[in-house]
Amino acid sequence: MAGPRWSRTGLRWAACVLAAAGLLHGAFWLSSVHRLDALVEEQAQLLRGQGWRIVLGAARPQGWPASAGLQFGPTSIETDGFAWEAGRVTIDAPLRWPGSTSGTTPSTAQVWAEGQRIRFGSGPAHAVVSRGLRVEVSGDAATLVGTGVAVAPLFEAEALQLRFAPDGLALAARRLTLSEAARMDVPVVDTLALHASATPPVRWAGRLRPTALAWRQAGGVVDMSDVALTMGRAHAVGRGKIWLDDALQPRLDGAMHVTGYEAGLDDLAAAGVLTRQGVVAAKAVLRLLAAPALDGGADVPIQVEAGTLTVARFPLLRMPVLEWPTESPGP
């Protein structure tokens, strides 16, 4: 039996409908890209008004037909004591219908950057290397996600997730290594997780040092909760508070429940962080504090004061000095 036969008129109408649909979708896609471009420029102007120096490379639309995307050429963000640059930045957001009730800001978006370099203070620029570093934006939260992340020669992480939201910051890292350039000679941190929130919120004052000083004078405190750390055969969970002293150096007052601490101290000695005599003394102190729990752990106070990390008042590590830039680079 013969199939249905299309008349020339029907074919013309079908072609017209498809062409019209393509034109409408193209117009809709361009509108979404233009809204995304306007939003990026709006955010850049907002940061410029707060003293940041923002340079956006030439933008090229992309993502057709499934998403609204922009690819920027060489881009940089700089302020007092901090600079970030990338050879190419790509932003990808879902298409949104005209008249959407979610405003001009996309509810979700992803950002990738290639050829990244970062600089702190007046030091050299460090290359940022990753197998898949990106920023995921969802509502009021932004999450930095990456695997094989390295800021040479400061640190390396097998996996890293950093979430910024109105309720604070959440960090999760796996196989974190701090290099000698970070001036903290510690072994590999197998896993690290924490949640931190600042009270009052940090208000940007145009430069790093005045911002930190104003926050300290306002009684600024960072509450750290849900802290979990695994290093070798030792595991610790706890919470604490961080603030800045008169010299704008970090102070810490917290408490941790530590299990496997004897094996963990042996690991620190094997890595050359502690001497054998120091390990013997630390074990003696921790045994006195050990809680009669099934896990055989110890509840210990942890402080950072005068640049020294102490566990149960036993000096464990010398912390690096936090260096604040004394003047802002020129525009």
C-alpha cells in the first residue's frame, strides 16, 4: 500500500513553519546571550565601583542552540594585594524564555577559565592548573569545583569543592598538599571539610588591609563548624572560632575530638614535622586528656596564638605570618 503523498503546497508550508521556528529560536537565543552579556557587564561595573580593576576580553557568543554562552578573551580581576587573570573565560547558562519570572539573573550557570594565573600581595604570579576547574552558579550560591587542582607552587588537591552562599562558606578537599612555598611543612591531608561564616559580614573597603582592620574593629569573628580532618591514621572532628589580633594575625580557639592520635603523631615524626622527643611528650599529654570512649579518642583544645598552633597547650606547628599589602598597586 502506498504511503501518504505530500503536495508541493504542504511541503512549502512545512518548510515555512520550520524556517519560522528556526528564526524565532535564533532570536530567542540572541536575546538570552545579550541578557547574559548585560549581566556580566553589570556585575563588572558593580565591582569596579568597589575599587576592583576588571578587564574583560572581547566576547564571542556560543552555545547555539541548546544554551546561551559567552567566551571572553584575556580577562583579569585585580585589587589591592590580589590579582587573577585568564587567557580565556567561558560562561554557559540555560536558555530562558522572555517574560521569565526569575529576573535577569540566570538561575544556574557554569564558568570555565583557561590559562589562569593568580597573585597574592607583591609576590610572583602562580599558575592555576586543573583537569576540570569550573564555577557552578545556582541561585545565590556559587561553587568552585575541580579535580587535579594545583596552584603551583602553593598547594595541590586531588579534588576541591568550595561553596559560597549567604549562610557562609563550605570547603571539601581530598588529598590536599601544602608545598614549601606555603611555609607549612605538613604531610598530605587526606580529607578536609568545614563550614565557616563571618559575623559581621566582611564589607569590602577598597583594599585588603583596611577591610581586615575595619572587620576586626567591628569585633569580626569567623565561626567554623562541621570541621572534619583526616591525616594519615589520625582523624579529627570539631569546631572553633577565628579572629584577628592587633597585628592582623589569625587567632584560633576551638576543640577537636581526635582518634588515632598516637599513630598520627608517629606519621608527623616520620615526615620530619615533629621530633621523636616531641612525639613522646605529645602522646603523654593526649593520654591524660583521652576520653573514656569506645573509639579511644581524646577531646583536646586547639589554639593559634602568637603564630603557633597548640594542641592541648602543646606547641605543634609554627604558622606562617599573614602578610598584608601596605599599599595598593597603581591603576
